[in-house]
Amino acid sequence: MRVKGKRRISLRLMDSVHSSLNEGDSFILDDNQGSNLYVWLGSKSSKMEKSKALDAARRINAKEKGTRSKIITLDQKEGTDNEERFWNLLGADGKTEIADEKSGGSDEAADSCGVSDVLYKVTPLKLGREGKLEKINSTKFGQELLNPKEIFVLDCKGEVFMWAGKSSPNPLRSAALKLAKELFAEADRPSWARFSKEADGAESILFKEKFWNFKDDIPIVSKAEVKSKIAKKREETFSVSNMFEHKKVEELFIDDGADRLKMWYVNSDAKQVEYPEEMRGHFFNEDSFILLYVFKGAEALYEGSKDTAKFKDRYMIYFWQGLRSGHKKKGWSALLTTDMSNQLKGETPTQHRVPQQKENSHFMSLFKGVIIIHQGHFASYEEKGTQLYHLRGQPDVNLRIIQVDSKAKNLNSNDSFFLFYENSCFVWNGKYSALSGNVDSWVHHANRVRKGEWQMVQVKEGEEPNEFWEALRGKSNYMSDKIEQSNLFHCNFATGIFSVDYVNQFAQDDLEQRDLFILDTVDRIFVWKGAKCDKKETKVLETAVEYAASDPTGKRKESPIYYVNSHEEPYEFTSMFHGWDDSKAKKVPGIEELTLVPALLAETKRTYTLAELQQKPSNLDNESLEMYLSDQDFEKLFKMNKDEWKKAPAWKTLSLRKTHKLF
């Protein structure tokens, strides 16, 4: 696979021969017979191309290889590309002469190579048993084009993909496969061209890369040369009772974090710059950082011995990525981490990707259990003006001090805050905060956040001076209720079987825009729907109601259950997330404005007229609208009852639904 481009880096399949390589680009070679993914970086390849190649290799390993492959980076410029196996796979006896940069064409031309890609929608004919290819008139493809009820064929010359939406009719799939194979055979294609069937929700990286906005995050943890336990297929039936059993994620113990640490930040030129020692423990939400931890690994004194001693240096590389750190910086941090890993001698380092607020206990121990996350970039940071910091966690264990907008709505009675204003530092303790205590401790932490000669002012909730509210630009409603606990659940349809997964150490970034989540605060329960979610929500609504009703403690049985749309969350919802970023909010409704889930469910239980259903009500399952008709109206319209309908051929029911505009 060749990685090339200037403004839009593309990933394209190439012939697996050494003549495909050139000095100006980067390439990925998948050793299907072995367990390696080779990333070859041309000596004149751009930083963006190198970063993209390494990122794509990580995603292929994570999504398609189950993290079982070893990623081997071969850098032509550094002279580290003498890997014999790599050259043998490309048909050479060893390292050979490579074509120059010009032979690969210009990066600007590569930016427009996707213009020649053609996307077809398969349109049904003859009641869905046959079809035709209908060209989509666009040269830039977005993921939103892929309707789960339809089938598409993507022709990229050297690659042809057939994508079938999970709700597309089976008869049409057979017709589409025939059309796609005919298209693949008819065109003048290179001998190495490949045809691929793509499943909705399990697409290959090569396919995803043809769409400018296909969401595809790599896992949080990525290790080099580690034995992984492959998860067994889930066969058990989901039970709501399992939602009350929260399994804690087991973390591998390394040490107490007191050994040798080096730290860098990634600047705007894609370079790692040494981070000042006095700033360690400080992070910025628009930056990415690289941390190298060197420690002595325990080894057996002799073969077969149970006694150990610490001899060799071992390496742990963390690359921390801020919530607002852009794709470029995140990619550069991954690239620089791999470069560092290749340069270190001895055992292969373990690499960990650490998204903001997903720091594990060992990461926290590197900073004595306290980290501070500022807004903005380190390079432009200035300690001036009014600043509000939100404290949550256990001191010396997992205390995070996160800067939030200096507004009263961000206060929370369950937590503590630092408010820096003029010459004062207000230490505001909510009435339910577990952190109110030792004054000397808070003076120490406040001085770590922002050095200076501060007048420390302890403020109890409800006894704030006028200057406090003046600093926050006036009073406002905020979360003032006591929160016993909060739990986030991810409602998952990925395997075709509905399941609900508990989210450990949840953060705002966990809320995937294509999915549904349940947030439980005991006194309230929320069902949150992502802006791009097209999944059946009735099952999730029913699960939320059953969850509240089956609470073994009885505390949730009378709790209201609210329906929340993405970017329209009330503060009762957002306050559960430490350091919530509301920059994309469309509005902040009052909780009384939200729809209650039982009322929504009632709408799905009642019957509708044909005219109502033809308007496609948003709260109904659009894949089976006909089932909301009364039995009498159903039989009158379709000349069969609902049981007979379920047994009828798919092509027939599809045709009838289209006839009556229920599709």
C-alpha cells in the first residue's frame, strides 16, 4: 500500500514488487504469511506521509490483525531498511536500488487521484431480485453517503469494493455481488487488482481511507511485541442485571513511577521538543506529549530460579494526546514514538497511547498522583487573567486538576475548584466535596497550578464574596445536587447482538457520535443519542427503563429517565464529565425541557395511521414502520396479517413497503 499526498494523504493498493517503491513516498507491506507489518519510509517522504503510514499500520494491526502483528519501521534515510524478509517478499534477494522521487509523481497530483474513483449505488429492479449500478455524482465521498439500507460499489481502478448496509435486503445483495464482479472483470485493470466485499461496521482500512470523514479510532493501548489474549466470541444473552456488576479493569503493575523520566511536547513543526523539568505534570489540551520512562526490569537470577533481581533497563513510552489536540499532532506523536522506539537499544519498548483523562495508575504515579491540564498550547501559555480549575479525584493517587471556562455554570457542589482572580486564589469547596480538608495541601496544589504570591481565600459554598461572582461574570445555575455515584454504559450493536458495556473511568471523548449511551446518576438516568446515530433506539429506551426498575437497592425505581440529544445536553448531564467541553453545543436546555423516556416508549407502543407513518416519525423504527399499523389497517393494506408478513419473502415485503411509501 502506498501512502502519498500533500493536502489529503491517500492510501492506495500497489503491486507487491520492489519496483513499486520510490524515495518520495511511504509504503506499508502486509506479510500475510507471517506476523509482520512493514512500514517503509522513503528518504524524501514528507512528515505527513510518514505519520499517516505509521497511523494506518497501527489501525490495520488493531482492527484487522487483533494486535497480533509486529510493526517494523524501515527508514531509508536512516539506513535501517536492511530487513531481508521485507525485500524477499518484494521479489528481491536483498536491499536493492530504489526509484527516485520523481518516478512516484507529484504529491499534488496524488491529492486529486481520488477524483477518478467512482461510487455506484445499487438500485433494485424486478422487485429487488435484480439491480443496476447508479453513479453517485460526487468526487469527494463522505461516510454519510453509506445508507445502512442500501448497497454501494466503489471502483478505484486497482481496488473494487462492494459495501452492503446491515439493513439491505438479501435478494439485492446477491444481485449487487454479480454486478460488482462484472464491473471488476470488464474494466482494464492491473493484474494485481483486488475485489473486496465490505461489511457494514467491519470495513477494511483501505476502504475507509477512500472517505474523507470515516471515523476510525485506534485502541487506547498499543503494545509492541506482547502476547495478547484474543477475546472469545460472546455467546451469552444480555441481561440488565449485569449492568449492576462493574468489572474493574486490571492494570499491569510496573513500579512506583520513581525511576527515570524524560518528557517532550510536539511542536507545530512536527518535532519533539524537550519539556522543561519544572513543567512535568502539566499538560495542555491542544497539545500532544511523549514520555519515556526507563526502569529496571526484574529477571531470574538463573534459569529456573524463582528469585529475581533488577538488571536490565526497560522502556515504557507513553504518548499523551489532549482532547483538542488535532489529527496532525496526534499523528506526529505516534510517528515520533515509533522513531524513538526504533532508536532505543535492548528490549523493544512498550508503547501506550493515552487520551486525555484516560491516564492509568502507573502514568499518574510518574507525577505523584497529581496532573494539571491547562487549556490551549504550551508554546503560547501565559499565567495571567482569570482562570478556573476543576479538581476531581483522590490526592496523591489520581487527582486531576483541569482548567474549564471561567463561568459559574461549571461549578459543582460535589467537587472543589481553584479560581485565580487578580491577586487572589479562591479555593471553593462544594458542600459535598470529598476534597475539603487540609488547607496547607491546597496551598501546595494551587502553587503548582500557577506560581505566584497569592492571597489564599477559602470559600464555602453559599458564603461566596462578591469578588468571587464578579470573577465568574455573575451567578448561574450549576450542579448543586449530591451525586452518590455515576455510571456510563455503551449500548453496542456491533456484533449483531445487543449488549451493554460498562465504561471505566469515563470521559467526554467516550461518547461516540454514532452510538447510544446510558448515563446513570442514581437520582436521574439519561439516554444519550449521538448526532450520527442510525441505530434502533427502542431497545436502548426499554433497557434504561428496565435498569431503573430492577435496581436491587430500589434507589432508581422512581428516578426520572431523560432522552438527550448530542450537543443539547443540560448541565445535570455535562457535570458528570470532568472538564466538559461545550464548544460544539447548539443549546443548553433546562432539564424540564427534555423528553421523558417512558413517554417516548409510549409513542412506539401505540398504533399509527398510514398517513402518520409516511411522515417517518423520528422516534419509531424506520425499518419496520408497517408494524405500527393496527391489525385491521395492516390486513386491509397488505391483504395478509402480521404473522404472514413475517414469513413472506423479503423482496415482496420490500416492494409493498415502497409502494406505500414506508421505506
